[in-house]
Amino acid sequence: MPESLFGTPFVAAPMAGGTSTPALVKAVHEGGGLGFIAAGYKSPEAMTAEIAATRELNVPFGMNVFVPDPGQLPPGPEARADIEAYRAALEPEAARYGVTLPPLRLDDDDAWQDKIDALLAEPVEFVSFAFGLPGKPVVHALQKAGSRVISSVTSVDEALAAAEEGPDAIAVQHSSAGGHTAAFLPGRRGQAGRTTAELVAQVRAAVGLPLIAAGAVMDNATLREVLAAGAVAAQVGTALVRTDESGARKPHKDAFGDPAFTETAMTRAFTGRWARSLVNEFVRDHQDAPEGYPAIHHLTSPVRAASSAAGDPHRINLWAGTGWQQAREGSAKDVVREFLNGL
């Protein structure tokens, strides 16, 4: 791979909601990888504060930004009715912990432009995008400011659309990945029925940009597989969740080692957007959750916070890729070194 791009085949996935931390970025770097932090759910001010804290570590890093979906703003009457009905269905969940569900917040990330402006004013080494494409003007402006730009896709069609904007690299996410799907074309949840390496090979045949493989890359062997398929690096998240430097909630970390959790599933129950989670009671109870990101994310937030505070893993989003059982505790530095052993 081009040393000038990442300098390593191990890229830590940006995990929003507090899992990715400056400490994790540092540990990943010490192990030989490249760390990322995440702007999702943060205000522009919180984002810039975390960039400043990470920059003090004097290591290269990247920032991930969610792309707003203007097609959902505002939701139509039918979609809003579905979300209202889901709010009513969540009342018993709120009552369980004595919390109040907030009013519906139907807007998306209205701070999008402020975040882009902040990244242009104080560039970081890498900027990646999820949930959509940022547009050519944003890509070119960030590149002019000195950042390398990465667009996230889940299919050949999405990769072709991303390549048209001229990013420096494309992250190819298989449906086995934990957390939210990066899919943005209508009707997509990400690719199923193929391995991450097979999906990478398909995208490699369609576009000439450097590719980062994401999805069930849990050890040195699977890292080698995706590199052999044509990726220049792997984006690894689930394998880092249990590490000491991860900011994941304790019930989330503990669930990875709990034999009571036996499977993952794609669910909209927590955020209104498809994401892969360990199957807990909340996932089972709300299999009919409607589409409605970010409204449902904001709606379930107090329930998830109360569940976490109570140490209850059954009402929080236990984001996990299909290889979660291989994730281990300890320093992320050691995890990364094991991935890179012999490469």
C-alpha cells in the first residue's frame, strides 16, 4: 500500500457514541495502526474539543462525520405517524427506569456545515464520511486544506458513485460489520451472503481507488484475507470495543464476554437506522421498529442511558460485528500488534 496514504494496514474504525477516544487513538498508534475519532452525535464545539485533545498526543489520526440525509427531512405524515406510534410503544421502557421520553426531534445533523467549516479551519490528517456522500465541493475543499478524504460504501454501485467525487480512498463495509450500516442507496442494508474479502474483490474490480475493508476483520488471518483481496488496509472496530482505552459502556464490554448473548442481528430499534447489535431483549421486543433516524436515536437515548447506568445490557445498543466473540480485553496496543504480526 502507498506509505503516503495510511502508513499501516490497520485502521481503527470510528465508533460514535463515546467508544472512540483520544486514548484509543494513542494506543492504536503505539501498536502500529491509525486511530480515528467520531463526530457523530457531537456538537461542533464538542468535536473541535476532542480534536484538540487528540492533537495534543502528537500522533496522526482521522475524524469521521455523519452525512445528513436530506431525503428524510422532514419526514412525511405517514413516517411521522410511524415514529409517534413507536414512541408510544416505548413508554413501558421509559417507565421501567422512571425516565421521560423526549419530544420528537425530527431534524438531522443540522450542524453539518459547522463541522465541515471547523475541519477546514483546523485540518486533521484524514476525514471519513458515513451515511452518504459529502459532495464534490466538500471533498475538494478538505483535500485542498490538507486532509485525505475517505468515503464509506457497502456495494459496487455505491463505490462507483463515491469514486465520482474524487476521494482519496473508499471504505468498503460488509454487512457483517458492527454498528450502523454505511449504506446510502435506497433499499440497501449492506451486502449479505458474501464475505468481506469477496466484497472487496468486487469493488476492487470496479474502482481504482485505495480500498479499506470493514466487516468481521477480527484477527491477523482475516486481515491478510482482505489485503489479498485488494484492500490496502482494514477498518477494525468490534475487536477494539473491549480494550482498556475504549470508551464503550461497561455493560457493552461485558456483554461481549457473556455466554448469554449468542447472536447478532440488524436492527432499527435503537436509532431508526439499520445497525448490527448483539440480540438483547430490546432488539427482540422491537423488531418492527420503523425507519426514522435520527428521531428514534434521540427518542431511545434516555432509556439507553438509564439502562447503562443500571448495568442492564438489555436496553442498550450492543453494537457488534459477527466476530464479536473473538474480541478480547487488554490494551488496544497489544490487540493491534497481534493483528500486524508478520505483516
